[in-house]
Amino acid sequence: MAKPILNERTIADYMKRNKCNREEAIDLIKYDIAVESDEETEYDLTAEQQENVKKMMRKTDHAKIGKVKRERKPNELKEALIATFADYLENECEFDLNGETTYCGEVEVTNKSRMIAFKVNDKRFELTLVEKRPPKKK
């Protein structure tokens, strides 16, 4: 901001804007000139007050404490699919492996909307269900 100049035009402008008399307008102009010139004024903070302001500015009370855990909406379709697959693997899944009928065992849903762990012939497997996003429209 440019320094105000003490002349009749500025005095009239200050009187109109601040709804004050001529002496008050001159005092305001002189104060504004002092502020713009970095001179000390009667309203400046003392050294102790400035230290208090610095201390207050350093505080971070507004910062979040710890991480905020976001709860996901349950995906009912994926949960139903995982439950159906787990039931199938446990009760109905049988297949022919080298002329021998083999079954799935130790079926465990490790994540109700994502993963199933199971065992076939002493080998452990995990089945992961991934839902793909719809393609973007151009």
C-alpha cells in the first residue's frame, strides 16, 4: 500500500470515509504514515507481548492426533460371493486329480469381502476376489 500524503484532498477523503472531523482525519493520516514508515506507534506490541504471540503461533492444537481410521462401507455383493465360494469349496468341491478324487480342506474365510484360504493335498492356497472398476467413458 502506498503511503498516504498529508494534503487537503487526502484529509477530505479520510473525513468522508471515516465520518470524522478534520483533526481526527489528520491524526489518522499521521498514524498511517507512521505505520507505513515502520515507525513506533502507541499501539505497537511490547517485547513481552510479541514473545507471547510467537509462542501462541507455534502451538499446534489444531493438528490431528494419531491416524484416523476410515470405515469402509461393506460390499454386500463381494461378501455374498466369498461366502458362496467358501461353502462350495468346503462342501461340494471335488475334482479328479490323476485318477483320484480330491477334496478341498481347511477352508477359512480370512477376509469376509476379499480372501479365502484352503488346503488341497497338504498344499495351502489363497483365493482373492478383486472387483474391477467400470471402464471410463470417453
